[in-house]
Amino acid sequence: MRGRFITFEGIDGAGKSTHLDWFADALRARGATVLRTREPGGSPLAERLRGLLLTEAMSITTEILLMFAARQDHLDTVVGPALARGDWVLCDRFTDSTFAYQGAGRGAGGEHIAMLERWVQAGLQPDRTYLFDLPPEEAARRRAGARAPDRFEQEDLDFFGRVRAGYALRVQQDPARFVTIDARQDIAAIRAVLQGSIDTLWA
């Protein structure tokens, strides 16, 4: 039986990683075998590429190609085998982030990203994607002082506004896959939404 592939998306500061940990624990409490992973990264090679992507200046073409190189290795060595075992794979970011950050944020557009998506993923899409939506101004306040910002977190509010719009476009293109969560809500309200969603996934 093929496992479930669940992704968590949102601009930096939206709080998705905290809720991802809770989601994994909730699934394990039901007896699921859960793999928690992330992009870029998730495999030894992809983690090395992540280090370059978050710290080194590069052209947008190089950035997109490195993203998908990391994704290919991640899918081949981690995600694909886990799904084949019947595991639930929870991934902090996936290709929606590439459309939002590189496509919309950096202005690369979606044509070449879509081509690479078809080639690398060979039809694989998440079973469900949770988008934690938050205004860029609020996200910036949450990020302030949390840690030293990486190359993406250093971008300005206009950049994150474009990223947010890029995510909104992805939701319009595939509404059945997405659950959009207002990340301004308190933790209890967000987890109530997630709990209800787990019930539908488990059915």
C-alpha cells in the first residue's frame, strides 16, 4: 500500500514547522509510521546542496536547477522508498515553494519550473498540502531575532508579498490539494483545523 505524501508550505515566519511536528506526533499516536523531512535537503546530498542554496549568491537559473537537483536525490533516496513502504511522508516545503520563491518572488516565471516538475517528479504530487498563510509584515515580526537570517529570509517585504501571491496562484490551480490555514490564528485554532483534516486523510 502506497503511503501518504503531505507537504507544509508558507512564507518564512508562518509557523509551519512547529505545526508539522505536532502533526507527525498526532499521526504516530494513531499508529502511522511517519517520516519527517524537508526541502531543500532531506538526504545527505540534498543537504549539501541546501547549504549552497541558503548561503551562496547565484543566478536564478542556477538556483532553480540546484533546487531540482536536490529534489531529485531526495525523491530517489528518501521520499520514494518511504512511500513504497507505506509510510506517511511529511515534508517541510516541496515544489510549491519553488513556484512561489523562485517563480514569483524572484520573477523567474513558471514555465521552466513546470517543465522540471514534470521531469523530476514523474507525476508525483502531494496528497495534501497545508499552506500557512500570513501577511509578510507579520511574518517579518515573527522572524526578527529568531536566528541569523539565511539568503532568502534577508529579502524585503515586496519579495515576500510576491511569494505569498505565488502561493495563492498555486491554490487556484489545484484547490482540491490545498488546505489554506490563516496563520494569524492561535495555536489551538490551527490545530483544530489540522485535527479535522487528519480525520479525513485517515478515513
